[in-house]
Amino acid sequence: MLRSSVLFDAMALCVEIHFPLPADTVEDLPDEEHPITWIDEVTEYLAELSIAGELDIFDDGEHVGDVYVFFISGAEEAVLLRAASHVAAFPGVPAGAFAMVTDDRAEAFGMGRRVDLPAA
């Protein structure tokens, strides 16, 4: 008897961390280098968590429109939201940060369930 097997790829939970950018910093924000120091601090902190095995960085942070977005995965939702809440409270980070709880199969970023940061 011939058995057919179908592999199902498990969807990976992702959390996008959205930071609003002040209007005066949005124009001409280079992709690799930027004058906004908190972006480097958030990047370094998330990298430290990734090295420690607490979460994964799903994709590089990027400037999209009037927000800067970081992408994390590789842990339970509570762990990812705790990390997102922590970086949203860094000095210099603009108010109004939020997370989008989604998965790696989302058609575009910004789709999913919105969670205002810091999460309760």
C-alpha cells in the first residue's frame, strides 16, 4: 500500500513592534544608517535576547512610511509582548508604540491583532 504524506509547515508566531517616527525624522531616513539613537538601542537589546535564546529576530527592522518596525518571533506570545513592552519604554522612544501579533504567513506587515504598548 502506497501512503501519501503531506508536510504541513507550522505557522510561526510573529510580533511586529511599530514605533511612530516624528514627522521631522521621516523624510530621507536612510535604510542602513540613521540619526535616531533609540533604534540602535532597541536593535542591540533584541539582539541580546536573540543571542540568549529567548527569542528570534524574524527580520531586520525597517523604516516604513511614518513608522519604524522590528520583527520578533521564536517564543510564546507573552514573552514576545514582554520584550516589545520593554523596548517601548526605553528613553527617547516616541510615545504611541504598538505591537501587531501575527504570523510568518501574513501577506503584509501590519496585519493581525493590535496590542498597545506597554502591554498589560
